[in-house]
Amino acid sequence: MRDVPEHPDWLWSSPEPKRSYDVVIVGGGGHGLATAYYLAKNHGITDVAVLERGWLAGGNMARNTTIIRSNYLWDESAGIYEHALKLWEGLEDDLGYPILFSQRGVLNLAHSLQDVRDSVRRVHANRLNGVDAEWLGPDEVKEICPIVNVSPDVRYPVLGATYQPRAGIAKHDYVAWGFARAAAAMGVHLIENCEVTGVEVAGGRVQAVQTTKGRIAAGTVALSAAGHSSVVAATAGVELPVQTHPLQALVSELLEPVHPTVVMSNAVHVYVSQAHKGELVMGAGIDPYNSYRQRGAFHIIEQQMSAALELFPIFARAHVLRTWAGIVDVTPDASPVVGKTPVDGLLVNCGWGTGGFKATPGVGWCYAHTIAHGEPHPLNAPFSLERFTTGALVDEHGAAAVAH
């Protein structure tokens, strides 16, 4: 294991912005940093600035529950997430930086006959797309994760589960630091505390961004600011079909290693893993109201704890250490928007909802291709903005399991 510096600002410089760049990426989270890295590595485009209004990876990248998987139902979704998973499998060597990627597998539990039918359908769809997937009965679930309660005498009995062995978790901040370090080493400017307040357009083409550090001209502006992408795009006259919600999560006190995999349940609406240090990481479903607040409603946490104890009675005496919320951007078909906008030179990557972290290297790769070539990569072509007028939706509502 490589040594990890305690202070990530040792890993890259903090330059003052130039007056112009070939590419300006708005948003210094995982997606923005991965896009900058692959622009430099795959396409030789290094006159790039990543603008972050706070500190790098201080938004959703620092607030997710780090689950990585590719077992989505539809071909389009499975394609981009499987590409991401294959990149995850070699990412530590590629970046030359530890990311603590742990392929411990993910179980998606089924609690009703309809759950079973939907889950088995997804297993077959995954296999047709070359994605590793298995259907397990309750006893096999118990073998994979002995602490799950599979008793038939509970409110939501476990009737089985899908299992993706290659899935797992990674250390989110290490991932961000690795991408940032590698991009900066190739000449990309990473500019923190630089909020984009507007996008300047003339004659139907993007000209520049207005920021709290002044005007920065750009040949291409690539938005990658999650729920705030719609706010920034609106300054260029582009309306994005995105709604933003809080998504809550929590960690427990440190525990001895007891939870060997990742368990997700749509019916009781909780997902649980154990982080490398030992804390339990638990996520809930999104709060139903629209908000940019990075705090959520207490009753969601209460329901989340109740759900966790349905599955894991062993955790009844564990103490909650910390709770938080991220802000998730959701489209009408629960799939992302990655590609061009009606404004020439303005591109957008948003709408990932609860699946953004796991897509990080895959969407960075595809978004960089789209920026470099002016046309989408085949894997992100189905996720164009135009699908909301053509009707070619990729409806992942409930198809890919619980929020994650």
C-alpha cells in the first residue's frame, strides 16, 4: 500500500486562473476531476481549468456512501456503469495512487414475489450484457453475509438476492485526490474557491464564464456541478430537466470487522457497508422535497435506523457517530444527462441522482471524449438532452434497486 499524505493540498498546486482556457470544467468533484484527467491523458488536451466554488471534492464526492456496482437493468445504463467498473479495477495502478477499492460484492435483497421476479429479470439482463450477476436463495445470502437476518418470521422476509461479486466500495476522497494529482501533473489548473456566477453567450456560442475571480474566456464550457448544473445552465438560457433533493446518510462508531459485503434493500430502504476503518456506512432514500440544503429531515434517519435493524439485529446497540446529506440531481427518467446543449460549446454532465460516485471514471472517460471530439462517446450517446423531446427515455425508476 502506498503512503497517503495527510494533507491533500500537497498533491497539487493552486494557481491563479488565466484569462482564457481551451476548456473550462465547472465543478471540482469526482466527475469534473476525472474528466480533466482523461482529457489530458486520452486526448492530449491540457489547457484546462477545473473551477470549484469551495474545495476540491467537497460536495457530493465527500458525501456519498461509496458503493460501486454495474448491475443495472437497461442496456444503456449497464454499458456505462460496466465501463466504469472495469476502469475502477485498474484505477489505482493507472493513477499511481491508492483508492482502497475493495471488491467485496453487493447483495440486493428481495422481500416479495414481485421483488424476486424483478431481481431475476435483472440478473438475466446483466448476463446478456456481460455483467457478472447471480441469483441467491436465503441460505446462500446467509453464507455471503452471516449477520443478515433471513428468518421467515419478520415483516420483510429475505426471499433471496441478486449478487454482483465484482462490486464493492472505494475511499471517496482518495479517489478525488488521485484524479486531481494526476490531472495537475499533466498541466491542468485546479482552481478552488472560484464560484461560477454566469455563462457568457454570444451568437449562440459560449464565450466565457463569469466567476468570483473574474471573467475567464473558454472555447468549451463543460458543466459538472451535479444539482447546481441547472442553476449555472440557466444563466446561459438553457433549462435542464433536473430536480434536486437531499440524500441522507450516516456512519456509526468504529466496530470490529463484522460486515463482509454491501447489502441493499429496496423494501426496507436502507443500504449498509462497513468502511475500512470499521464504521458502518448507511444510506437512505432521498428526501421527497426539493432542496439544496446539505442537511435532511430527522424522520428519514429514524426510518433508516428502523430499516437497518430489520436486517441487522446485531447492530441494535451501535451508536450513530455522524449524519449528513448530499444533494442529488434527478431527471424525469432517473438517468443522467451527458452531452451537448443547444448552446454551441456548452456541455453538461448531470442528473446522476444517487449513482454518481460509481460512474466516476466511466463518465469522466466518456465526457472527455465528447468534449474532445464534439460528439458523444457511444456509451453516453443515449443520455443526450434531446431524449426528453424525442421520447427515447432510459427509465431507471426502480429498475436498478434502492438509492445508493
